[in-house]
Amino acid sequence: MRAKMSRADRAKQFMPFAALKGYEEALRAKERIVVDKKDLSEEQKEELDIMIRSIRKQDIVTVVYFEKDEYLKLTGMVSKIDVDSRFIQIVNSKIQFDDLFSIIREEN
């Protein structure tokens, strides 16, 4: 006759088990599609420049930017914008102007 397992011990049988540490992260990295950075036309650069100059601290914006071989989309409040140093900070993410692909001010 087997000893009766406690409820906690029985529950442990069904808990997820990660046999290979970092395996899930490795799968996600492999699934990532690596892309080259797109060159903007002069017209696109000018439109982006106009938009950047109209953005103010505490505006809510959505940006698409290039980082580490992929394009990311971020929506949040502008916490800092520095035209001289050429970067915008959205919440805690600091993005160089040269990495921006698009920027849209969200309407309140």
C-alpha cells in the first residue's frame, strides 16, 4: 500500500518543468526575424523632423524605431526630448532620432 500524498505534493506533479534553462528564450530569439535598417527618403526625413519638433514633454506618442536588427513599436508618454543630442525618451526608453522610422502623436 502506498503512502498517501499530501495535496501540495500531488500538485507539484503537475507544475511546469523547465528541463533546459533558457530554452524558451532561445526559441523566442530564433523566431525573431532579423531585418536591415531601412533608409528613409529625404521627404520622409523632413516629415519626421517636423513631427519631432512639434512633440512636447508629456505628449502621448507611438513610435516605430530600429533596435538590434528589428523594428519595435512603442506607445507612451514623452518624458524627455533633446533636439541637440538627438534623442527622445518615452517613459524609460531612450531612442535616437536616427533610429526612428515613424512617430505619431496620439490625440487625447
